Amino acid sequence: MILLGERINAETALRIGLAEEKVGKGEAKALALEWAKKAGKQSPTSIAACKTLVQSTRTGTHASALVAEREAFVDLFDTADQVEGVTAFLEKRAAQWKNA
């Protein structure tokens, strides 16, 4: 696509993993807002780590990205938010994140 300037349709984008979901005309904003609301319920610490990891893939290698992902997982596993997330899940309640 980039080298040849080719366009692809929604079905192809979905099939090759370029798109997460196909929606009808005019429905994309509503779905994006729904996904943002779901993301807003996640631990801000873990969301920040995910955003950092996604951005780091732009400049690093695949191997370095895997190492960074593993390191972030280990770092996040020892946080109060991780304990809260598991506890909230087991207690079937919304998590109360502390960004720690």
C-alpha cells in the first residue's frame, strides 16, 4: 500500500489486520467513543505503558519491542493497580485505580 499507493477496501483491511472492525457509514465515531469509554475503565498506568510500547515500535526492532513488552509486564505486575484489578475481577466489581 505504501510503496505502490494502492487502496484497499474495508474487507481487505479487516482480513489483513489493518482494521479492527468494519462498521456502516457514519458509525465509526460512535464505535470509537465506545472503545474510548472502555479504555477509560482500564488502569491509567497500564494504558500509559501500552501507549509507550506502541510508540516505541516506530523506532525499534521487533526483538527490542518484545523485550520492552516483557519488561513492562513485569513492572506492571508488581503494582497496586494490578492487585486491585484482579481483586475487582474476582469480586465482580469495578476497579478503583490508584495509578500505582
